[in-house]
Amino acid sequence: MIRFAALGDSVTSGFGDPLPTGGWRGWAVLLADALGDGRAGAGGAVELHNLAVSGARIADVADHQLPEALTLRPHLASVLVGMNDTLRGDFDVDALGRGLTDVIGALTGCGAAVLTARLPDPGRMFRLPGVIARPLRRRMEALNDALDEIAASHGTIHVDLAGSSDHALYARTNWSVDRLHPSERGHRLLAFRFATALREAGHPVPRLPGLTATNPEPTLGQRLWWMATQGNRWLLRRSTDLLPTLARMAAAECWDGVRGRAGATERDLPPNLQLPPNLHLPPNLADRLPGVEGAGCDGPAAPG
């Protein structure tokens, strides 16, 4: 029996990959199925414990999911978290790196093989205007740099999901209508990438997960209905942290231009700086960020 503990947020919970009978499946289930294929008779079936919680941030994983995972003494664990943190006003890459180090170090310390990943660029996912996309990208690059260092020091099985030159990762068909959660195809791609990395690292992988979607894809009408009835409403309800953060990041980007240098962050802003009168967030920003619950990867996901 292989015990697999999956830690993270709504992506690992399976949001974006709805089952026809209700509920979510997701990449962790697809990976567990592939790892356990043909093994049941030999005592090698995979026992998946999906501990991921919608809306989780790195601190949530460290405080709540990790203790439960350690009691399981897993043979395999995954830690896929951080997107929510990049979209919040209290982003601190040093603190986040320490939290990830504690989580991953504890899992490897108990003997688990740990899956980690570089995370995709949210600005590219949402197709945001440059004044917002650039500072978001810098945040994610800083977090990914920390993940790379942690993966190297703890010997995790590390997968690149940032894919700056990999257009397949950002293909529209791999994302659900909210552009935040993978679609079924996207979840299959994640499972395929992790299974391939496990095999390349010398772990037995009986088969690779299939990449072809098997559930009916939502119709255009279903996608439009979801956006009209839920997507924009969620954003407005949860915008008290997200939109001020995006506005401040945009102001930092403009301040960067005023000072004639690159790479400004919110910390570089003078405390009394006001948004320039000619700086306006896009009026359709809610359409570009539908379904963002708690300013990150949470809330009921859109149809795939």
C-alpha cells in the first residue's frame, strides 16, 4: 500500500474538474489512479489522502494540513500551494519561503518522496494588462526562486509549471472559465507531468495518466451562465483585499516608471503616494478575474 498525502489549495482539491455525478476529481486522483494501476493484487494500491483545502495559503498548509499528513507517515506527498499568497496584500516572500521550508523539510524528514512545482504566472493566466501583470509576475518569480532553492536543498521531485516557453501550459483549453483553476484537460496535464517526473526519478509508474478529457465539456451557455450568476459576484464580494492590492501594485509599477528603474515593489512606494489621476484599473477587471474567492484559488470553481 502506497500512502499519498496531497497538500495544497483548491487546485489540488480538484476544482475545475467536475465529475458528472457531482464533486471534484482533479490531478491528485488521476495521479493516484495511474500509480496504483495493476498493483492492487500485489499490495501496491495507492491510498490517497487529499488534505488540500479551498483557499489555503502556505501558512494554512503548515499549521493545519502538515500535522495531519505527518500522522499518516506517507510514502509520497505533494505540496502545491502559493498562488493565493501572491494575490494578497501581505505578500512576503521571505516568510513564505520559511513556511515552505518547514513543510517540505518535515515531509522529507519522515521519509516521504515529495512533489513540488514552480507555479504559473497569474498575469498570463488572467491575461491582465501589463501594469498589473508585471508586478504579479515578479511576485511569482520570487516565490518560484524560493521553491527552486527549497526543492534543491531537500531533494524533491520538482516540476516546472511556470512554463515561460511552454505554451501548452497556458492553452485556453487547459483552464476553466475562471482562468484560475485547471480544466479537466489541465488537471490531466498536471497529473501527466508529475507522473513523468516520478518515473524519471526512478519511481515505479505503471502507466502515465491520459491527456484526453473523458467528461463532457461545459457548453458555451453553461460557461456564460456561470460567469453571469457566480463569477463576477464572487469577485465583488471578495474584492476588499484583492483589488486594493492590485491597485497598489499598479501604483508601484507607475512609480517605477517615474523613477526610471525596473522592478519596483509595493515596499518601494512612499507611504503617502496617491494613485496617479490617469491610472485606472481596467473597467472589465472583474471579467478578467472571475471566480476569485478570497483573492486566490478558492471558492466554487467554474465549469471546466
